[in-house]
Amino acid sequence: MYHRCFPIFRYLPLLLCCAFPFQKGWSQNLEGIVYDQHTGEAVRGVSITWGTMRTVSDIAGRFRLPNSTRFPVMLTASHIGYDSVTIKLYALPDTLLRIFLSGKTFDLDEVTVLGKRNSVQDSLWMRREFNDQFNFKPVKPWESLTLSPVGIGVNLNVLFASFSREQKQAKRLKSALIRDEREDYVDRRFTKATIQTQTEIRDDELDVFHWYFRPTYDQLMDFNEYDLLLYIQESYRDFRAHRDKYPKNVPSLDREP
């Protein structure tokens, strides 16, 4: 029984070498990049719908979708704060498709805002909007191996997917979404307004205190509201008692060329 496995491993490198050159030919993809029309910068998190398929642009504004065999096809790009763009494609473009989104403009009457944003609802909305990206699970190379009575087989589709550029981009996008979600959570709980209610800090020192004592996401997850207020008060006492050891200004992010 075991001697049947040897031919598979013997010819596996040859199979892989032969398969890679033809991988690109199996199917063409629609590839593109989304820009902000005003700034010219790439826009990530843009929802791209092509027929029945959907994807999201990565941190570099790039996206890729499998080729649709039926043309014409409507492609729609949408993002919060931008006007949606719809393009009718009659054939697969020969070059990288470039999409430019323009920001929405609103004429608003004067209003009085009585409520406030709910960070929990915002987070739930993000999870629903980017459900596929948050739940993305990368394919592992060893998942391409299958054991059968005649030996060990290799699923080339799974093997190629584990090393694909799409998988790497999906992992980076998921990490960016989680990082942004956590930073937003910290911003909503550790505010300058909250600091001012618990201290007598001067306006010219508020920015430094807010920046230097900004807690991490993991810290805030362990803080209830009382713990957070206590943290602010204790940090402020130390800030006042040892003012000289703390920065006088928030460091500038600008770098000299």
C-alpha cells in the first residue's frame, strides 16, 4: 500500500512547475484601482460590485474580481462619503481599470444635534458592511493535501490560493479594519471633553496629556467607566507633579525631506 505514495512525491515538483505557467491562463481577472478624484490618493474599503460578485479595495485602493463570462456587465463602486460610480463594461479591459470617486456635497439647513453617536452601533455597522473581510480565514498550504486509499493527493487550486496575492491583500485589509475599529473605540472613550471634566488642565496642556496618556485598546477593554475616570485623575496628578519629565508639545508627524 505505501509504495503507491512514492510516485506522487517524486513527480510533485514537476507537476507544480508545469502548473504554474498555466495558472494565469485558467482565467482572466478584472483588476483596478480606486482614487479620490480631488486628492488623487488611493481609496481603501471601496465596495466593488460586478454582476453578482462583490469585493472591497485594499489599503492601496486595488481590487480584483474573477472574469465574468457574460457581457455587458455593470460595475459599481461605492463608499461612504462619496458619490457612487457605475460603469457598463462590454468586454474585459486590457489594462488596469482606474476609477475616480468624488466626495458628496450636501446643502444642510441649520440643525440642533441632541443625540450622540453610538460606538457599539457604529462597530456593528462596520461588521455588517465588511462581514466578508472581518471573517476572512486564510488558506493554509497543507490544506491542499488530501489522503485517500491510493495515496496522498494535492489540490492545486487550494495550493495556489494559499500563496496568492489576493489572500495577502485580504489579510492586510482585515488587519487594517480591525486596527481602525480599535482606534475608533479608544477615540470615543478617551476624549478631551472627558479629561476636562475630571481635571483642571489648561488648554495649552490638554493636547499633550491627551496624546501621552492615551490608553491602549486592551487597557480600555478592562476599564469600566469608573476605572477610566480614575485612570484620568491619577494620570493627571502624576502629570502635574512631574511636569518637567513629560513632553511640552505633541511631537510633529512631519519629517524633513
